[in-house]
Amino acid sequence: MDQPKVDRILRVMKLLTENNTYTISDIASRIHTSDRTVYRYIDTSREAGFIVKKEGKIYRLDKNSPHFKDINPLCIYKKK
């Protein structure tokens, strides 16, 4: 897997972690890719063991996912 792809997958996971309002199209726009690519990244996350829930048009990474506690600190950053 190439570095830009890994970066985009991690960005999608970060957005899914904090997601309250983003649709697939919103996420695609934020990471400058297609809706279909976001769906593939979500599928990749699921294959890696993460639980991705859908509520209406909103997708969210379930905090009960087996690896959620491992990545959650990576999703928190401090503003300078």
C-alpha cells in the first residue's frame, strides 16, 4: 500500500471517529477523492476489524471496535 493511500485511510478513520454530520460525499470532499474510494476505505477498515456503523447517511467508527482504543490517541491532536 502506498503512503498517500495510507494517509487517506487514516484521515477517513479520523473523520469517522469524530463523525456526527459527515456524509460519504462530505468525507470524499474533505480528503479530495471520490465517494467510491471512501466506501473502499470503509471496507478496508472493516476488514481490519473495525466496526463501522451507518445511521441514515452518516457513517461512524464504533467506539466498541476492537482496535478503537489503539487508534483513538492518534486521532487527538493539540492545536498550537
